[in-house]
Amino acid sequence: MGVAAPWVHEITLAPRPESVATARRFVRDKLVAHHLSFLVDDVTLVASELTTNAVRHAGTRFTVTIAAHAEAVVLTVKDGSAARPVRTT
């Protein structure tokens, strides 16, 4: 992949359904701006899943961070819930 220089972008959103679309646009726009369009489909899908979980289960403001360093792009979604995630099968 070869990231030219490290970068980080972050956005904090309200726990509303429309925030999921905002998060997808944010991720897409940052990837395109950094000439990583080939990652858009996969990373926006992950962003959509993680932000939907934050909206549905945490119900708190959440922060989406997309960063690149070395050979990796990292996406994180952090909500304000104190509860630990519970795996369901």
C-alpha cells in the first residue's frame, strides 16, 4: 500500500441513525483525499457496521478515527459506553 506520510482524521458524532451515513462519507472522503480510493468499499463497510453498533447499542456520542502509518490504515470507533461488548452467537 505504501502510505506516504502518517496522518490522522477524527470526527465525533451524535447517536443518531443519520450519523452512520456521515461517518461513511467522512471515511470515504479521507481515503480519497489520501489517494487510497481502492480501500473505500471495504473500509466504509467496516465503518458502517461499527458506527451502527455504536448508535444501536451504546446510544452515546461516538468518535470515528481513521489513521495511516507505515503500511497500515487503521479505523477505530469509540463510544461513551462503560459497558464491555458482549459477543452474541
